[in-house]
Amino acid sequence: MKQLLIGVVLGALLVGGAGVGYLAVQQAARDPGEQICAQLVELCEPDEADATAQCVAELGSFEGWEPDDVDKLVTCVTDADGCAQASGCMVGANLKQSFGEVGQFFKGMGNALGLGK
């Protein structure tokens, strides 16, 4: 009887651990846009139907973004304690991308004027 009880407990622990591991892998494998939007909807519009799908469609892809910048944005939004903080993450990440483009613009101008390389 004791062995059966130990077997049942160990089996439950293994199944529970596998379930937690599966959920962790699924969360990590989700599209960054889906992760960001799911948290934004939860924090900012919890009663809005289909808001996550609409957010993902409007957010678009992160083409041209550095993978590290996308990871930082996902972490920032998913760790946010409220809508204002999550919105700040979005604004900050977009400003960083915009300033990167402006920097490239001025670098190109400098190169054309002979001030660069």
C-alpha cells in the first residue's frame, strides 16, 4: 500500500511538472505580438471582446527590429503592473526604433557630405 501511495504521488508530480513545463514552452514560443497584446488587453481593456486579435493585427511585425529589442519590449510589457506602465514600454520601444532611424538618416547625410567614413 505504501508503495502504491508513493507511486501515485510521484506520478502526480511528474504529470504536474510536465504540464507546467509545457505551459512554459508554449508561453515562450508565442509570437511577441501576441504576448504583448495579451498583456495590454488584460491591463488596459479587460472587457473588450477580440481585442487581442485586433491589437496583434494593428501592431504588425517587428521586422527590422533587433531581436534583443523585441525581447526587452515583451519583458517590459509582461512585467508591467498597470496599463500606464505597459503603455510606457510601448512608447519607449517605439522611440528607440525611431531614433535609430533618425540616426541612420544623419549618418547617410554625413557620408554624402564627406563627413563620414
